[in-house]
Amino acid sequence: MHMKRGLIIWSTGTLLLLAALATLSGNRVFTAPSVAAEGLAGAAILLLCWGFAHLEKRADRTLLQTIGQLGLHAIILGIAVFLLKRQYAEMHTWGGADTGGGPGIGWYVIFAAVVYLAVRVLILIQGLIFVDQGRRTSGLFYLLTAVIVLRIIQTFLTLGSGAEAPGAGWEEEFDFSNATGVLTVLFLIMVVLNGFRCKWIHYLNRQQKIAILFAGIAVNIIAGTAGGSLGGTLSRFSITAGIFVRDIITFYLVYSGMALAGVLLQLPSAGIMDRRMRQIRYLQNLGAELGSIIEKSELLSTSCVLAAKMVKADVTWIEMKTGDGYRLAWSSGLSSQYMEELPADMKKELRTLIDTAKPSLLINNVPRNDVCRQMASDMVRAGSVLAAPLMFKDVLRGYIYAVSHSRFGFSEENRGLFRAFADQIGVALENVQLAQVSIEQEVYREELKLAHDAQMRLLPQTMPAVTGIELDAFCVTANEIGGDFYDIIQVNPERTDIVIGDVSGKGASAAFYMAELKGLVQALAHHHACPVEILTEINGFVKTHFEKDTFVTMIYSMLFHKERRLVLARAGHPPAVRVRRNKTLWLEPAGLGLGLATNDIMRRILKKQELSLVEGDTIVYLTDGLIEARNRAGEEYGEERLRQILLDMDNLPAAEVSERIRNHMQEFIGDMPQHDDVTLFILRLPEDAPNNKERD
Amino acid sequence: MSEFEVTRKDVQDISIVYLKGYLDAHTAPEFETALQQLVDEEKVKIVVNLAELAYISSAGLGVFMGFIEDIRQKGGDIKLAEPTEKVFRVFDLLGFPVLYEIVSKESEAVEKYKKG
């Protein structure tokens, strides 16, 4: 859109300009300028400026391209004006004003080009002024253009009033009898003020500055001598356009002159500026490079190498703080052995010096230095030393040293640079540490999760569909891994074994034991038909293979489908409970935890309990985690609370019972962290199971 | 929650260990250290007073098991005295009364040692 509008404005301006100049060229009476044509020319210039400004927004030039174009335009403008000047002079020689002879149409074309170039020059200078513009930059520039426009209008009005055409020289410009003088002064002030807006100089490097200085002087000499001392030349073609072109030439000469003076003034410091810029860029790159390293030894080695390169050192090394001492962490350029052999006293004194030196410690003549003279004589062959602390947020982590074999091997400037680099290493060290910690935590978490997943896989993934009974279970571990387990074994179509157990202690070892028990139970189920026998066998295994202070509690139960008979034995485990028509019965035959005593004692103590079941009976197996779950007040969930909720749930399906107990417990403990595994297993004989009926 | 304390009183060759608070996986090592010290001192006639023990977990129960065989081999024993109803329930469920003497009075346990 902008582009299109710019083009339309621009072409309209061009057409207007050509029309105006065609009219003017037809008017050969020198003393009687055509008011209409002059007005047309003025309007054309405004449109051209507007159009170019629009188009310029789309132009994507680099700073150097803009400067180059400006120079080129200035030279062409100068030459064109020079040609016009010669024509004007000849015209005077030939016949002067009285003859009424004017320049030919060809010259008007050249004049059009001059106007055109002047507009371009204005727009190009605007581009330079607006580089890094300040708060008032654009205001100042538009004020200048406004003054130029006012000068054109004022000239035009003078024409229209029939007064004598403004002339050629400056004496008329400073005529304070009308607005002309005031506008001229304003114009010159604005030109000078805009001349100060040349921040673009800062973006040139030393070489570019030198090139621009010489090229600029050459261009201005050519443009100045060619286009200077205009006299009334331009007014001869068009008075309004002439004023405009002259103003632009003045503006160009002042602006370029001030800019070149600026370049000249900055030239002596250009080298230092360049180096600073390079150093800043270098440090930025280093920061990025160090920041991407997540391994400590790689960070240290890279730092040593980069530091050596940066200050042109022969040897660099890094010393890290360890507890109360310091340890050589890395060296580059010389075997670390030599640095380690340096006397501890000297190293300590050196550290004190570094701590107080700002920004970093520079010893330029090591052989003459009281503290570190020894470094000159031995293998390190130090001529000069540069050293800085490695800090992060006021915490000292170590020191970095750079040694040059030559005395005065480091400049004053290296001190700041070295410290800046050391600070970056400090930050990078912190990053490395953080990354390390988070990686380790991640690995640990991942391992715990794997263990947890493995353990969960040991529990039945789905409840087997056993004809005539409903089963449901849940197991919530307190830590990632716990010691609770349960299993269902369909020994044969007539018998299903249900086992629930808890390995004492918590964490990984309990989980390992649990895995072993799972295999053992699975194997024993097929060899024995009595739960006491199976538990005794497991006891023997636990007693011999588990830790002395580890024991296992377990309920082993066998459901004989045909007789609807449940036979169970309890090895120290919290009793299971049978719910039948608003009555609960705790199944608590005498028993002993597995691993507590010998098999003989076990066999004597363990008693099996047999009970016949009827439709609607529910058996709830649990682990102590449920009974001992505590709320914020420190109360335990307890057997009584469980009993109450079980009574409320008479005649509900197993899955529903399990779900409700779980919610009830969660509600009870609230936001308290669970401190033990909680496992629940529900066995139910549905009241209306058709399969059950068939069996009867 | 893990407030736990072990104190000890020696009466002649009998040592009485008082447990207070919660004995769980976190506090069990403290109790373990106390028993180990008694074994090191060859003081193997031990009475553990449970009057102020609020809770005992399986890890806490494991501590007794870790020492009992060693102590009995050295001619000593661990007798439990004055458990609260709740703590006794835990011991009872696990079948501890079969393996350990649990008495309602500390003096009773001491007397049993004296009688030999």
C-alpha cells in the first residue's frame, strides 16, 4: 500500500515538475516570471519530497550504501549545476536579459534533474539523521523541511504580489524588511542543528571512517567547486525550484562538513573503539560458548584454552576451592605438575593479592616481584602474570591464572577483559553445577519410577475372572516402592488362593523381598493344600534368606468354590474381616509373623480357620497401612472406622466396596502425607450370580 | 510426629530401656544403637518399658528381632513391660507373646530376672 501510494505521489510530482518547467521554458521573458508555472513547480517539489519519503521507507539500504548514494548524488548534482551555471553565463554574454533570449528546452531537462537530485539528497540525509534517533531528532528534521517549504511559499507569494522577483545573492536573503530574512536565519539555525545529528559515525569502524573522510572531502570539493557560487543561475529557470535546490545544497554542504569533522575527531580513538567492540563481541561469544557446556571438566578445559587465546598467554590454569583448600583443576600450556610444585605460601599470598586487586591482578615484571619471583625461575618461566577470581554472587569458587613468558606481556586493557571473562566462567560453573544436580535428580527419579513400575507389575495387572466370585483390589504405595503385595492364584477350577502380605521395613529392600515372595507363593500354591503348610514353608525361606530384622506378615487363604468354603491361616498379619448382613467377623486365628521363629514353632502356633460362605458374603483383606493411616490430628483410621463403613456397604459389588473404602480413607487423612503402603483386597460372593445358582 | 526418646536405667545387672513416642523406620536406628551398646557392655538382661511408646511400626518390631537371638545366646533376654493396649495389639497380632515375655509391670520383669 505504502509503496503504491508513494509511487503515485512521486509520479504525479514528476509530471507536475515537467509541466511547470515546460511552461517556464516557453516563457522566454526573463523579467516576467510566470506565477502559475512557479506555483506548479513548488507543488511538484512538495509532491516529489512526499513521494520519495514514502518510497524511502521501503528502501532497505545499509549505512554504507546510504552514504555512498549520498556522495554519488552530490557529485552528479554538482556537475549538473555546473553545466547550468555555464549556460547561464553564456546566455549573459550572448545577449543578456534585454534580448529576451532564454535557455533552450534541453537545459530545462537538466534543471529538472537537478531538482530531482536535490530531493533525493534531502531524503538520503534524512536516512542518516534518523540513525539511532533521539527524542527530538525527527522533530528537528521536520522543522527544517517546514522552514524550507515556508521559504518556497514565501518566495511564491512575493512573486504573486507583483513585487520584484527575489534575486540571486545572499544580500537579498537577509532582507529583513519582509519575512525572507527571518526565514533565512531560521533555516540556517535548523541546518546547523540537524548537522549535529550524525550518530551513524559510531557505527563505522576505523577503516570505514578513514575511507569516508577522504572520499567525502573529495566529493565535497568536486560538488562544492562545481555547484558553488550559484548567483542567480537557478532562479533563472524557476524561482521556487531554484530556492529549494539552493537550500538543499546549503544543507548538504553544512551537514556533510559537520559529519566529516565528526569523523575526523573520532579518528584517533577509532582504533580503541574498534578493539572494544571486538572485545565485547568476543566476550559475548565466549559467554554463549561457555553457557552451552554442561560438563565441568569440559568447561574448565575450554575456559583455559579460550583465556590463553584471549590475552595471548602462554600458560593458563584454574584453581578450584575445595573445602578449606585449593586444588589445581585444569591447566593449559604446561604440565600441571609445575603449578602444583609452586610453594604453598607463595600461592596463598598471590590469592590474597587477587582478592584485593581490581578488576584483576596484573604483575608485569615477575622476576622483580617479591611475591612470585619463583615463578620466573622455574619451569613456568613467568614474565608476567594475570589472575582473576572466579565468583558467582559473591561466592568464591576459585581462581584463573594466565602467564606470559615475556615481561609486560599483558596490557592494562587485558585486566578488565580477563576479569569479565573470569566472571563468565563463574556463571558457567554455577550452570554446570545446577545442570549436574538436576540430571542426577532426574536419573534418580527415573530409577525410582522404574522400580515402582516393576513392583506394580508384580501385582496382578487385572483381576482374573473367576466364575461365581467378584474380586477387587487397590494398592497405594507411600514411597515410590513399598513392601505390600497380594496375589490371586487359580490353582484349579475348584480352588482359588488369595494371598495378602507385607514385608517389614520400606523402600528398595522390601520391594526385592516382595518380588522373591511372589515367586515362592506361586510355586508353593500348587504343592500344598493347607495354608499352614504353605506359610511354614515361606517362614523357612524368610528365616534363612532375609535380613535378621526383616519379617513378613501374610494371610494365605484358599477358596473352595464347590463347597463355598474359605480356609485361611494368618502369619502375624492384620486380620481380614467377613461382612455378612450388617455383621462383621474379624478372622483372627492364632499366628506368628514369618521369619520370627523356626518352622517347628511356626507349625505349632499357626492355626487355620475355616468358614463357609453364603451368597452376599464379602471378605476384606487389608494391610496395616489402612488401619494405621493417620489424619492431621494424629488419630488412626482404626479397625472400628473400617467396621462402620463396611456395615454401611452391605450388598454392594466388590469394586464399589473397594472404591468407597479408598475414598473414605483419603477423606479421613486429608492433606496428610501417606506414610505407609495401603493395600485392600475384596472377595465377594454376589447374591444374584446366575453361575452361583447353577452350582447349587 | 517422629518424636522419639530412648533412656536407660541399670538396676544391678539388669538394664531397663524406656521408649517414648513413635518408633518407626526413622527412629528405629536410635533404639538399635541403644541395644547395641547394651550388648557391647555385655548387659544382656534387658527390660524394655513400653509405657510411653505411642506407636510401633514393623521397622520398630524388626529391631527386637535383630537382637533377640544374639542376646539369648549370651544368656540374656529382652522382656517387654507395660505396653499400652494399642501397642500390645500390634505385638499380639504379630505373635510376639509367643516369643517374648510381655508383662504388665516393669517390676515383674525385673523380678523374673532376679529369680533367674
